[in-house]
Amino acid sequence: MPRCFPGKTLYVASLVLLLAGVPHYSAADSACIIDDTGVEVCLDAPLERAVSLYGAFTETIWELGAGSILVGRTKNDTTIPELAGLAVVGSGLRPDVEYLLALRPQLIVSRASKAAGSALEAMRGRGIKVAAFDPRSLEELYSVARRLGVLLGKGSEAAALVEKLKGEIKRVKDRVAGVVATATNRPTLAFEIRAEPLTVAGSKGLLDELIEVAGGRNAVEIAKKIVRLDMEALLALDPDYYFIQRGPMNKNPLPPAQRPHHTSLTAVKEGRVFEVDEKLFSRPGPRVGEAAEALSRIFYPEVW
């Protein structure tokens, strides 16, 4: 990013950017951002060694053309075959901090969540620079891509990726716009994140927005990202569709038709149950357009 403000003007401009959470280069020629924990993360040299502790961010780094800087990944980070040989540092929430130190990363990219809090504290306490993110909307996802672009020295690539993702989302919206405008009711969906205990997507997360983009409506209107739901509440909602993700968070879910109470759901009775890949639908990364399209093809196959 060009630096064109001398003296005090540069200081004031940088301070404004910091307060706004906008990526920037500081006067010391460091690549700096504010992450989603409110921490300023600055790199004083080109990034050559990094570890990603979340698959969505690994995929973003790869899409930005910076996969060569990665020296470690988590055990669940398996969507990019070219990175299969990287050192495995455990899980994203419980990484092996000593092993991470041995890899000598200049930066660790991690999720920012309560569950990851102790791991973040441990890594930062050992002097490791950590950029932590928790995108819960498309705009926040785009912001993560831009901020990673700053740290990676891939600003133009990040801008191009954001425009590509926006185009994919617009394509889905445009495709279903006509049928949504004339529909009496949009199809409702309950998205199961975990079978035991029953946990579903609430209305304060990226999944809720993708359902809207695809022309559907989240049956669960509780203003949380993830919601614990009892069976009685699910039966009362009786969604048109029931989606079950399979992956690290929901490894071996029993088919709803084999569960004691799910058989009372209209979606189960009428065969509108779909098992989907957690790594596609629940990761806030560069495949969100693909996920939105997959949803819309199920809701409105006739427009595709």
C-alpha cells in the first residue's frame, strides 16, 4: 500500500485507520491490521513462515496465492491436497504450542472465539504474533480477506478475491430473484450443526445470510450464531427442509429417519433431508458462493 503522508499527517491518518479497524502500513513500514479481538498485528518483514489454525483461513491464504508460506496446519485442515505434507499442530482450539514454537512462524492465523481464547492467550503469551478472526457475515468475511492480503503482501489479490466472491453471491441472488419475488412463502430450513446435543444455526451467523442469499429462510430466528435447541422447539418450527452437516463438529450423525422424534418433522416425512459437508457450509472462506449456490439449487432447482 503506498505511503504518501509525511510527518504528523501520516501519524493522524494511521491513527484514524487503526480506530476504524482498517488495514494499513505504519510509518515504520510494517504491515499492520486490527484483528477481530481488537489487537493490532504488525509484521516488520515480508511474511515467509505462517501457520493457519482454521481451514477457512487456510483456503483464503491459498486463494491469495500465498500457500508457500504455510508451514503448519490442523488435523482437520484437509481440503487442499497440496498442503497435505505440512506439519500437523493438533486442533485449532487446542494446538500444541511447543510444536508451534518449533516451527518458527512469523504469524499464526486463528479463529477468534471463546473456545479458542485460552489457546490465543497461550500463544501470545509466548511471544507469537497471532491474527484472530471471527467473520459472521459476508462483509466480515470480505474484511478478513483484505486484512490477510495486507499481512501477506497480497493486497491486489485480496481485492480481486473479494470482487470474485461478491460476483458469485450476486449471481445466486439474481438467479433466484424472480421466483422469490413471486413466491407466497420462502422455504424454511433448519441447519443441524451437531446432533448431540441438538445444535442448529441461529440468525446471527454467516449460514443465516447464505440461506437468505439462496432464497430461503432460517426457521430458527434466535439471535445467536449457534443455538442449542430442544426437540419440542424443533417440532414446533417444523421446517420445510432439514440439513445435517457432517464433519469435525458432527462426525457420525444418525439419519433423522432413524431418530425417535425427528420422524414427526414434515421435512423427514416428505424426503427433504440433506446431508452436507461441514467444510463447505460452515467455513467462512472463499467457497461461500459455492455453498450459496448449492442451497439455492435445492430450494429452486427449476431456475438452475
